[in-house]
Amino acid sequence: MGVLNLPNTLTIARIVIIPLFITAVLYGRYDYALYLFIIAALTDTLDGLIARLTNQKTVLGTFLDPLADKFLLVTSFIVFSINGWLPKWLTITIISRDIIVITGWLLIYLITHTSKVEPTITGKTAIAMQLILLCYVLLDVNIASLPDIHTVLIWITAVVTIISGLHYIYRGFKLTHAE
């Protein structure tokens, strides 16, 4: 089975969409940004689904898929906070959590010589809330009549992201002390 199968091609397409998405936001084409974000989200859903259904999981896909997600999320939060759509403290919280998780993974690898770290339900919930918030913000800048749940979504996203980071730290300590 080739490395450049359909799921991996979709993941690479998502990575290619990211600079186009950011360019659309920076040039005030929020409608294009919304369409590109939706396409990126669809490729994220489809690549995993197709990989599982057709048994086309690859090492490249396992590495690239979460990386593409992180690129999209982090760049979106940075650009959205620069535009004043999201508070900078939230972007710092999200990026800090990711740095902590990556650093923890690296330390666990160095201590236990295992790189197998399974995502948790809190981690998946944090990512889902981050995506929901980003979608809401994009919809809000494109459609003026949305209900005002901006602040509520920001706080839910922040709390879930912090809980997720703390949970990964807890799991990391358990893993390293089990050795």
C-alpha cells in the first residue's frame, strides 16, 4: 500500500489549505476563510474515516493527521486573537497546553522509551471545543444574527483545555512512575 493513499492525500490537502485560510482572513475575505475552514474540517473527518474503513492507516498518516490539526488550530487561534476576535490569553492557554503535552510526550519517550501515547476523552473534548469556538467565530464574522454565546464558548474552551492539559500531566506522571 502506497504512502500517498487517499487519506494521506486529504491530510496533505488540509495542510495546504492552512496558508490559504490564513491569507483569506488576513485580507478580509471571511467568506472564503469560512469555506476553507469547512473544507479543512471535512478533510479531517474523511481522512480518518476512509483510513479506518479501507484499512489504509499508515505511519505517515498517523504522524501527519494530528500535526495538520495542530497547525490549523494554532494558526487560527493566533490570527483570530490578532484580529481581536478571541482573547490573547486563550490563545496563550491553548498553545501552552500543546507545548506541555508535546514536552511531556518527549520526556516520557526519553524515560520509558515508548512513544505510544493515546489521546484521552478530555483531550478530544478540548480539540472539539476549540474547533467549535473557531467555527462559531467564523460564522459570527460572516453572519451578523447569531446568538451571542461568544464569551460562554471562550470560557468552556479554556476550562476544558486546562483540564485536558492537567489530565495529560497526571497521565505522564503515572507512566513515568510505573517504570
